[in-house]
Amino acid sequence: MSLDILPVDPTDDTAFAAWHHVYEASARHELGEVATPWQLEELRATMQAAGSHSRSGAWSAVAGGTTVGAGWLRTPLLDNVELAELDVHVLPTHRRRGTGTALLTLLEDEARARGRRVLTGLSSWPYDAGSAGDGASGPEFARARGYELALSEVQRELRLPVDDDLLAGLADDAARSHPAYTLRSWSGPVPDDLLQGWAEITSILATEAPTGDLELEPEAVSTEAVREREETVARQGRTKYNTVALSSSGDVVAYSDLATTAHETGHAYQWGTLVRRAHRGHRLGVAVKVANLRLLQSERPDITRLTTYNAEVNSHMIGVNEVLGFRPVARLGDFQKKLATT
């Protein structure tokens, strides 16, 4: 049976739904109930966004009129201009027929055509398969095609609510280490007076957090990109919850943010948590994380499950999460391949 690989128009409801079905079925096949695929409308909003910071596209592998493979490519536009992020999924019943390889080849060719030489992709596998994912389908597929595991992460989950007495105790204990700092929390878009500081600190998350062997550079500082991402978040049906720590001079020196989605009942996702190097040692990471969790529990008592990811080497943040009650449920690998230059 012949295989056709076609670009997917996110405004084509039928084609995009078929593409998303493959992506979601593949993700849930690997991890079952702890899988965290993006929802249909979240990805549609991402694909339709034409912002200044990145370019995304989707391709379907179609055999006999049925979509059996899903590919996704994202390329940054303001920074990391040699980088391409890609993702490949195949229906479990159609694997080992060359579909994944064909999709990956097309995505690599597209990345090369965009002038990219560093390719990265994520793969999840069961926790018990270990840090390298030996024997798991995603890691084995990646390694067989020249990708190396550059960073190993652990997916953790926390059942909510966390007792507020515990959170209050953690907050009070941390506060004794940072009397010169203040915390500020809110839901939704970043307030105008914090916008520049937010853009600056979130731009360094990818490189200040543990990155293993990934070849990355800090993101460009762009308040325009922050607002563009907020517009996409709104179209996705997501709501952000945010906390920052401010120095005595009013600079944003630490932050934590998480998100809920209208398309997934009772589930929230921890996004970033970071403290600037010059301000570490004051327990600000604990402070912003706890304050943000208290904000979420206050505004969204219906949320019962919070998912986060930590690099295995990030012992400090893992320690914070374990105190809060997070437990490991799966693993995530950041794989990387460098294309030969001509």
C-alpha cells in the first residue's frame, strides 16, 4: 500500500482531527493514563498562530485513505536560528512499516531547507524503563536514526489539594531567607509593569535550567513575543497562573508559572520555575512555587492533578517537588541530532 505524506491545514477540520488522533493515540499507547498530549484545540491554535517568535507546521502520513502517521515541526525565528524541534507519531497498529522513518526524513529535509542544523525531539516512556529508555519504542526509534539522548527528565504528578497548613509552613520557613524580596501573584496575562522583567527572566529558562548536552542559546528578550504567546494561550483555552519574586529595586528575579486548560477537566501543568543566579540561596524557588500553588488552589479548587517535568540532575527542584508530594510516573527524553554541514 502506497504512503503519501501531506501537509495539514489546521483550518481543515477533518484532516486536522485525523492528524491529532494519530498523535494522541500514539502518546496514550506509550503511557496510558499518565500521558499528557496536547488537546486538539490547543494544537490547532498553535498551528494557526503566525507570531514573530516561531513557525510551526504539521504533516500527515496517509495510507489507503487513512491517516496513520503524524509529524510536527517548529522552528524558532528570533533566536536559536540553527535549531528545529520535531515530533513523529505513528498509530501502534501501523508501526514497523517505514511510516515513522518516512515522516522523519521529510521533517529533516524541511528543517534543512529552513537552514537548520540542530534537530531536537522529545520522547516519553514508562518510568520503570530507566533513565535511557532502553527497549522503549520512542528512544529506540530515535537512536536508530542518529539521535542521541541529550537530557533525561522525569515526569511527576501531584494530587491536589495540598494541605494549606503544609504550604503555609513552607512559605513561612522560606520567607525567613528572603526578607528583602517581595512576591506577587496573578492569573492571566502579565501586568504591564512586570512585562519587561518577565520577558527577560523567561528568556533564560531554556539555558539556566539543566540542559544536559542540548545545544541551546537563550531566547530573545521580546515583550511582543510574550503578548503573542498570551494571545495563543487564550485561543488554546488555557489559563496561566503566575508568581514572581521582586528584589528591593523592583527587578523580577524569580518566577513560577503553571497552566490549566478548558479542554481537560481537573488537570494543571507546571511550566517554568527559575531563580536568577545572583539571587539564589534565598529559597526563592520554594517561595514562588508554593505561592503559585496556593493561588491555583484558591482560584481553581476543581483541579485535582498537577504534572511537572524535571531534569534528573536538577536535585534542588526535585527536592522541592518531593516535599510538596510529587511522585514520579514516567520519563521524558530530549534527543538531539546534528546535521552535516555542506
